[in-house]
Amino acid sequence: MFSLLPLSHFLFLLSAVLAKRCDQHRTIPNHEIDWKSCSPDFNETGVSCGNLVVPLDYSDPCSIETLELKLLKVDAVRSPSKGSILLNFGGPGARGKPPLAKERELILNLTGGHHDLVTFDPRGTGDTIPFSCYGSDEERASALNASPRLSSNASDVALGRIWADGQLFAETCREAQNETGTFVGTAFVVRDMMRMVDTLDEDGMLRFWGLSYGTILGATAAAMFPKKMDKVILDAVANPLDWYANRDSDLYSDVDKAFSGFCAGCIARPKDCVLAKDNITASELEAKIYALFDDLKRNPIAVPSPSGGIILDYSMARRWMHAVLYFPLLWTNTARILHSLLTRDIQSLDGFQDILSSIFPTNNEAKFGIACSDAFGQTSNISDILPTVYARHNSSRLSGDTGEYMLMTCAQWKLPAKERFNGDFRVKTKNPMLVISTLYDPITPLTSARNVSETFDGSVLLQQDSYGHGAISQASLCTAKAVRAYFVDGKLPSPNTVCGTDAVLFSGSSGWDKVFEKLDADKE
Ligand SMILES: *[C@@H]1O[C@H](CO)[C@@H](O)[C@H](O)[C@H]1NC(C)=O
Ligand SMILES: *[C@@H]1O[C@H](CO)[C@@H](O)[C@H](O)[C@H]1NC(C)=O
Ligand SMILES: *[C@@H]1O[C@H](CO)[C@@H](O)[C@H](O)[C@H]1NC(C)=O
Ligand SMILES: *[C@@H]1O[C@H](CO)[C@@H](O)[C@H](O)[C@H]1NC(C)=O
Ligand SMILES: *[C@@H]1O[C@H](CO)[C@@H](O)[C@H](O)[C@H]1NC(C)=O
Ligand SMILES: *[C@@H]1O[C@H](CO)[C@@H](O)[C@H](O)[C@H]1NC(C)=O
Ligand SMILES: *[C@@H]1O[C@H](CO)[C@@H](O)[C@H](O)[C@H]1NC(C)=O
Ligand SMILES: *[C@@H]1O[C@H](CO)[C@@H](O)[C@H](O)[C@H]1NC(C)=O
């Protein structure tokens, strides 16, 4: 089904690397990182920035070209520091620097403040060989207008259209990124992280917290350098074998449960959920919203605005609904928007365009650059990926047909990473990993976490009975204790641990503040 070409290409690459002789040995030495305050507009106490010079092309032993990685460090709050934990918040394409301050603080708290945290702009993001396929925002906007993101079930022509859009996009990126577009894959980022570990001059071991795509990074690091793994947490886990094969059919398998939870949570707190009216039950509400989405197929809603307005159709509304399931904190407002859609109250949809642009930033080529350059299985025949498409359709009524654009773009990608990880993940790491999954994650389902935990010898899976993408979305005292025990004492939770949550849906709070207060109080 999948062309074997990529495998032979990989072997070719490998042998080419081994065969290559240089007159001049590459020497790109590690040098100490000079940590300084970050910038006038980002100057917080306990936070510093530094640069690390790494080889641009690890696969070419002759190349002396380098790349400067931008690092950010948050100091441990307890001294002495027990070393650094590297973080990656996913995307792929999430930057390591200024955004995500809240998430960093959360992880500092979760790990007990004993470690420094180090984030970085991975290749393709921020200032690190940014992966961009357009010369300007205008070009990007006009490309996007020509190819609006469709769900494949939006009509009987949508699937073919997405395939063609993906082809065009892959070609545009190939042209725009012909200089550095093949240096962005995960394997090189792993090598960058190992350089960081060595440069930080601690114990030469990797401590890591990877969320979402960060779990691909962490799993790949563990598979490539099992002996260098200290404490590694994979939270909101994607299936790494499926990732590299570009055939993940499980992505959406917990979405419908998450959506049912949204409806039940709403009914349970009528004060905070405008949809809980007239004694409607959770399952009636669910049916009503599904009917709304179907209605939008034939009767989309036009919301005019000075900047041109938006059309809320089947594709857009369901993409949005899927995206908000990542963030339970948004649900009260989500209910308000759904209410406006149900009543076709266009006036009150005023701010929706801004919400959509914050959830779906238009400049997101890094995501494709990273994911697609990792992917094997390129093909010019759409039939080759239809089994994955249909399996996804089967897996979720709400979102099973919303993710084809990425799948189909990657299937036609023309910039394979210089090094694509091609092993399996059946390794025993020096220290066992902790794998965490919530039960209702809309994009990284429990089944992937089980898969990874079964694959890595000795790792333990911790399940958290909560909503959102990653354990950090909703508080859990039980998880916080387990994470601290792991990072501070190296203790793993017992297998099959299911942690409850200390957050209440539609309460407007993630619950973490209370959990940390409690942990602090317990200590005193
Ligand atoms: C950052 O803040 C410190 C103390 O407030 C100040 O001394 C320093 O000059 C600032 N750095 C930058 C780059 O603005
Ligand atoms: C981290 O813990 C401190 C002290 O308990 C608390 O004040 C702060 O709100 C916490 N931060 C987050 C993001 O939860
Ligand atoms: C990349 O494309 C540009 C413009 O077409 C061309 O000038 C340049 O030589 C190309 N670089 C490589 C490495 O192919
Ligand atoms: C909701 O249920 C209560 C109690 O059964 C009943 O008194 C009330 O009339 C119902 N409201 C509506 C709008 O159906
Ligand atoms: C694409 O693959 C299908 C199924 O393997 C095959 O029947 C079809 O002929 C192929 N199309 C082309 C254009 O090669
Ligand atoms: C989808 O589900 C139907 C009914 O359960 C099953 O017959 C079919 O094989 C499934 N298709 C895929 C691609 O999983
Ligand atoms: C997509 O359409 C197919 C065929 O009409 C249907 O079986 C499937 O349930 C739909 N899936 C989604 C996610 O809409
Ligand atoms: C994990 O997922 C891969 C890819 O889908 C599959 O081949 C493998 O059998 C799974 N392993 C386990 C232990 O479930």
C-alpha cells in the first residue's frame, strides 16, 4: 500500500553519509551558553535567554555550516537545582520563547520547582530557520482564500479538492524552502537536544517534558539515545509509528466522548452554560448540536465585518468545535457561541472572527514543515491514503473528517528531512519513562498512550480522568503528586493508576491554583 521508496531512500542516505569522506573534519565544538536577560520587552526575574550553536546538517560530516538555537531558561525556585528539564509544547511548531509563560509556570509548579526549565525554538519555528512557504502575509492570505479548509465530508467533491490543495501547498513549500526546508525534521531536533544536554554540563542525561507533538520528539529521543534518558514525561501522546508512517487513524477516537462530556458538563452547571435550558438533557443537547452542524452544510451563516467577514459553514464550525475541546476553560464561551449559531443571532457573533483567527493562526507552515518532512509513505495516488481517511471517518462523528488537509499534504510532501527516524520504539531506556494521558483528549487518544507505554520497556501509563489536551488542561492533585514523586525521587506510579480531577467543567477555573496551595500546605 505504501511505497517502499522512502525506506530505500533512507538507506541510501545513510550509506551516502557513511561513505562520504572529508578532507576537513567537522569541528563544531560545544561552548558554554551565555545566559542573559531575554529582551527589554521580555525581562522577567528568574528567566534568561541564551544561544547555542549546533551543526545545521548532522547528516553531512563535511558540512561546517551552523545554526544558532535560541534557548530560554526558567530558574529552579529551590536550590540547588536538580538539573534542567527540556520542554516542548507541541504544535508541531510551538515556539519555546515568550508565549506559553503560563504553561511553563505550571510545569515549574508541577515538578516542584527543583529543576531549571529550558525551552527552545525548534528548527522551523521562531528565528530558527523559520519554515515559511510564502513571501508575504498577502501571498499567504490569498493562497488561503483560494483553498479554504474543507472537511472531507462537506460535499462529495471535498475529498478530491483537499488532495489537490495539498498537492499545490506541498509544491509551494518545496519552492519556497529549497534552501533549508530539509533540515527541520524531528531527528535533527533530537540531536539538537542532545547537544543542549551536553552543553548544560550537568550529568549528560536528558530530562524532558513533551506535550502532544513533544511526545513524538521525546519518543524519538528515547529510541535514538535510550542510554541518555533520565526522567522523561510524555503527556498527550501521539502514536510515533503512525506519525512517521503518516497513517494515524486513531487521532480522533476520543473526540466524541469529549463532546458528550461538553454537553453533560453544560447541563450540570446551567448557571454557567447558556445551552442548559428548558430541561433539555445532555443527549438532547448533543443531538441538537449535531443537527446544527448538518444544517450548516446547506445553510451556512454569513457574518459580515469590515474586514470581509466570515462564512460559518459545516467545515469551519466543526473545525472550531474540535479545537475548543482542547481547552475546557473556553467552554462557557463556546456554549454562548453555539447558542448564537443555533438561534442564528448574527449580531452576537461579532467577535467570532477574532476567536477563529486566534485558534487558527494563518501562519502555520512550520507545523507542516516539521510533520511532513518526518513522514514516509509519499504517493501520487490518493487511493493509497483512503484507508486512513475512512478509518478516521469511522472513528468520530464530530471530527473524523476534519484532519485531511495535513494528511494529504504530507502524503505529497517533497522535502523529506535529511534524517528521518525509521526505527521502532521497542527499547529499554536507562530510566523508565512516565506516560500520561487524559481520558477525553480530542487529538491524542488514550489508545496511543497505551501503545507507547507498551512499546517502551519499563514505562508506566498514568491516566487522568479529565478533559482537554494534556494533563495540564485540568488540575489533578493526584497527577501533581505523581509527577513530583517521579521527577524528585524517581518513583513511578503503580501501573493502571487513574487519577481523578480537581477541576469542574464550566467553572471557569482549571483548578490548579487550589491544587498547588494544597501541595504547599501539605509540605508545611
Ligand atoms: C531587565 O531588568 C533588569 C532589572 O529590572 C534591568 O537591570 C535590566 O537592564 C533589564 N534588561 C533589559 C534588557 O531591559
Ligand atoms: C504556581 O504556584 C504558585 C504558588 O503556589 C501559585 O501562586 C501560582 O499561581 C502557580 N502557578 C500556576 C500557573 O498555577
Ligand atoms: C532555490 O531556489 C532559488 C529560486 O528559484 C534558486 O535561486 C536557488 O538556487 C535554489 N537553491 C537550491 C539549493 O536549490
Ligand atoms: C422543567 O422541569 C420542571 C420540573 O420537572 C418543571 O416544573 C418545569 O415546568 C420544566 N420547565 C420547562 C421549560 O419545561
Ligand atoms: C491508484 O491506486 C488504485 C488502487 O491501488 C488503482 O486502482 C489505480 O489504478 C491507481 N491510479 C493510478 C492513476 O495509478
Ligand atoms: C467503518 O465501519 C464500518 C461499520 O462498522 C465497517 O464495516 C468498515 O469496515 C469500517 N471502515 C474502516 C475503513 O475502518
Ligand atoms: C462521512 O460520510 C460517510 C458517507 O456518507 C459516513 O458514513 C460517515 O459517517 C461520515 N463521517 C463523518 C465524520 O462525517
Ligand atoms: C502500536 O501502534 C503501531 C502502529 O499503529 C502498531 O503497529 C502496533 O502494533 C501497536 N503496538 C501495540 C503494542 O499496540
